[in-house]
Amino acid sequence: MCVPLEELDDLRRRMEQERPTAWDDLPDIALYMDQLISYMPRQLIRFDGGAPLTSAMVNNYIKDGLVPRAEGKRYGPEHLGYLTAVVALKHVLSVRDIGALLQAGRETGKSSPELYAYFCDALDRALRDTAQALDPQAAEQDLARLALELAVRSYANQLACARILDILQPAKDKKHKKEG
């Protein structure tokens, strides 16, 4: 008998509906670190509370070049946009790979709002595709199969992503050697 699981329905609904704030709707006033930290959980879907973003993490992301430096200890939409991408991507990529990916985006000549919109569109497509894979009528005995299918899809996507980043990074290393 197929009995809809409330948790699965909630997951599907959230994956279909919850999205990061659009660039034009991000706070247009500069935020201090504590305000930034309290704003960020609204940007991505979370279930378990997980490890919260800390000021030390933000400072490390800045040191690693993932996020631009603060403007007088104040953070604006650009910082929120980059942090949203970093917080999402850190679940599947190393800091080095996130840096390479963000740098490749910057080198396209696109503005921060354009890069953020691209990230949000890609996230939207991924969340919708995954939500559609969740059968709202799944029986409890189907959950292990569903979890396996999602894990294998994650593996395949991560494998392709890692190879593309490997291809991208040596090209940058060669370019830097020629310039030096």
C-alpha cells in the first residue's frame, strides 16, 4: 500500500518552492557580520540545522578569495551572492574547486548580479529536477531505493564536475606560466 510520507511531501514541496533571494531583493543596505550571519540561513534549504555559518568561516572564505573583502566591515549584495554559492557548493566541492569555479565565472566578464542569477537558475533547475524524482506516493519500503538512485546520480554528477574542473584548472595553470 502506498501511503504518502509527510516528510517526503515536505521535502518535495520545499525543493519546488524555496529559493535564494533574487539579487534585486537582497538587502540594499550594508550588513555587519552578525547581520550577515543571521541572514544567510534564509538563502538555502536546511533541515537539520547543520553547521551554521560563522564569522570565522566568512573570514576564511575571504582569505581564500571565494568572497570579496568587506567594505569597512560591511557586507552588501555581492557578498551575500558569493556566500550563498559558497555555502551551497561546499557540500560537494573542495574550497580549491569552488575557488576555481568562481574564478572561471569572474573571468567571463559577467557582473556579480549576472553570475548570481546564473547560479540561482542552475540551482532552480537542479532542485526542480530532484523534486520531480521524488514520488509523493512512495511507500516506506521504496525510500532506500530512492535514496540509492539519488546517491548514484550525485556520484555521477560529482564525477563529471570533478573532471571538468580538472580540465579547467590545468588550462589556467598553463596560462599563468605563459604570462610569468
